[in-house]
Amino acid sequence: MSLTLHQQVLRKIPRVDEILSRPEMVDLLKVYSRNVIVEAIRKGLRQLREDLLRRKDFSQFGDDFFSFERLYPIFQKEVALQIQPRLRQVINATGVVIHTNLGRAPLHPSALKHLMDISKTYSNLEYDIEFGKRGSRYTHVEEILCRLSGAESALVVNNNAGAVLLVLNTLAEGKEVIVSRGELVEIGGAFRIPDVMKRSGASLREVGTTNRTHLNDYQKAIVAQTALLLKVHTSNFRVMGFASEVSLEDLVQLGKQHQLPVVHDLGSGCLIDLTQYGLEREPTVQEMIRTGVDAITFSGDKLLGGPQAGIILGKKKWLDLLKTNPLTRALRIDKLTLAALESTLLLYLDEKKAMEEIPTLRMLSLDTKKLKRRGRRLQKRLEGITNQKITLTLREDVSQVGGGALPLQELPTMVMALGPSDFSVNQLEENLRRGDPPIISRISKEELILDMRTVFDEEVPLLAAGIEKVLTKIAASKEPPA
Ligand SMILES: *Cc1c(COP(=O)(O)O)cnc(C)c1O
């Protein structure tokens, strides 16, 4: 019996062609393609059907439940969802500056402009303007990289994992690479150094223990099959206490004695000594090059503050070999990245300017006074909604660098803590995350934490509006139905 009632109710669902003939839909068809609109209608109707089947009591559905007027906004929303890209801007209120899941380094405006100029039309990507013949895409950034780092030669590829793969494949395929057990890192996203090494065709010779590795551990492991000594920056963790590692200088010495190249995967790679700005010591790229290391690799989108890229610097004789490896073609950097990378690197010609203007570096060096000012601006905008059952507290906290850089560095920051009293903090977090634009925050105890460090000044109004919208929505859902 209930089945027939079911059927009766389901029969009230309008048909697609019926809906399509409505004047409102005819208007929509002038703007969007038929296939987008039909898909939106189908999705809207599917929702309606599922909604109906989920309910037990069908008597409550009057005809207006099926009315076009009620359904039209659903179709509109479905159209909007289809034409909106899935990859979208979010507000990072986590305080993690180099957040891999949120796209790592935001780019400097000059990098964005260069990227647009180069991609809008044609460029001299692989064309030598001087001589009117074929050129190489790799030459554009080589000179600036060598100048900034002091290296003899440079090569850029798709990302640092690719750089490590390329170096090992070129210099150690079918041979052994010696690496310390204490440096077999997993970077996140399940990128493990040992796995990449295997794919390169090199075999891994682990030496030392998790916490201690000595120079003679490397020494004893050197055999005829050895092709390379590798050092990996333990970028996202530290071994504390009874620990020791071999310095790059000592490893370079050992390599020289045995005529073996020494390679260092630096991970983040920073061109500026950050201790001058009150941050922890992270060896700079220049210092590493000065040790006489054969090659170093690092990411373009970590501390450097540029686009995703793998930067390889070092001795010309090794880099020339890398450049002729067919894998280089498979890992090649694209022109948009190259443009953004070149412009980012040019900013480093003036270190002070780089520190002030490159978004990652600027965010890292923000002091609590500036962050407090940003927090106050947010607070002002939120004060209008104090009738809500929520407390707003602007207070001190700490933020993290992220991205496998300076793992122990605690950056004093200012956060806006939201303490809801008659709904859960999880509900608040989820609604903010699902908002437009999505606001990514963190929860600490019973509060929602919005870290001011990674929120851009121009995002403050959006952030306030997003919070207000969510609070209004939650309040409305609590009101008893009229
Ligand atoms: C981040 C990191 C990588 C990977 O770099 P991607 O640019 O993300 O490919 C490799 N090695 C170390 C030590 C890292 O910190």
C-alpha cells in the first residue's frame, strides 16, 4: 500500500522537458548550453527523488513541494556548480605558511604578471632571439640561479622529487648510493626518499642508525659499486638528544678522496639567512654550494616562495650529464612555471625587497604588532554580530612554517579564537570550510582558531563576511519552524 502512495508522490515530479519549456529556463538557455542545463535539471530532480524516498510520511508534501518556483533555485545552483572550477581559491587561516595541501607558496604579483604575459601569446621559450635559431628553455633562469647561489651550473625541472630522481638516475643507475638511515625521510603525500631512489635504478646502501651516523659509516660502505654519496635534509623532523650526523663538508671531503660525487637534497632551500629576521637557522643554498658539493636539489615552492619546481645547482660536469638524460625531457618545467620562477628569482637581487615582498618570506617575518592590527580589523567587522552566542578573543598563539622547513620554529602570532556556546565548534569549522570562499581553520579545545599570519589583508572583509554568513545560517537552522 505504501508503495502505491510512493508511486503517487513520485509521479508528481515534473518531467525534464516540461521544466525546459518554462520561460525562466528558456532565459537560462540563452546564457548556458543546453547540456549544462539538462544536467542541472537531472541533478535537481534526482535530489528531489532521494529526498522523497528518504521520508516515511508522504502526506506532508503539498503540490507546492513540486512547484517550479521551489525547484528553480535548485536548478540555478546546479548550473553554477557545474561551471565553477573545482580547483579554487581558499582562505588559509591555519597559520601554516607553506601548506602543501593548500598549494604551498602564493606568488608575488610580478611572477603572476610574467606568467600571464608569457602564456597569453608567444614567447622565446626555446628560441634564441640573438641568433634567430633554436634555443633552450633551461637557459632563461640558469644565469640568475648561478649568480644568486654561486654555483657553476643550474637546471630546473618539474619539482624536487623529480630533481632527486633525475640526479640519481643520471649518476647512479645500476650502482649504489650511500645514504644515512637517519635521513630516509617521508615528505608527506607518501613521497619517500627510498622509493624514489629505487625508481631511479640506483640501489640504496643505508648506513648508520636512526639517531647516529658517523663519517666512517660512509667510509666503510664505499665499494667498487658505489656511485654517489647522498645527504638528505631532514626537513620535517629533528632527531633530538643522543644524535649525530655527518656534515656536508665532511662528506664532500670523503667524496673527493674516493672520487665520488656528493649530492645534497636540501628540501626547502633558502637563499636568505633567516636568522637576521629572528628565525631559526636553516643553512642557505649559498653556504651549501660553498662546501664544494657536486650538486644540490631543492623545491621552488617552499621557502623560496616561487612556483612548483625542482632546482638543481652544482658542478658543470655533472649538470651537463643531467641535461642530456632523456628523463630531463619527461620532467621538464613548463613555461608558466618558468616565467613565475624567473620573476621570483629576480626579486632576490635585492634581499631586503625579497624579504618584504615575496609572500612566504613576508608572512614568516610578520611581527605580532602587524598581526594584531589585522586581527583588530577582523574584530571590528565581527562586532556587529555580537548578538550571536559566540565569544571572540584576539590573543597570542604560535604558528608553523610548514612545508618541511624549520620544523621546530614556533612563530609568535595573533589568532582570533571563536568560542560558540550553543552549537559545536566542529559545526562551525565545517560550515566555514564549505563556504564560499572556503575558510580553512583549526580547532583547539573548544575553540575555532583563525591565525592572522596567513590571512591576506585583502581577505579580511571576505573572512568576516564568511563568518557572519555561517553564524546566520546556524542561527536560522536553530529557529523552530514557523
Ligand atoms: C619537500 C621535499 C622534497 C620534495 O620536493 P617537491 O618539490 O615537493 O617534489 C624532497 N626532499 C626533501 C628533503 C623535501 O623536504
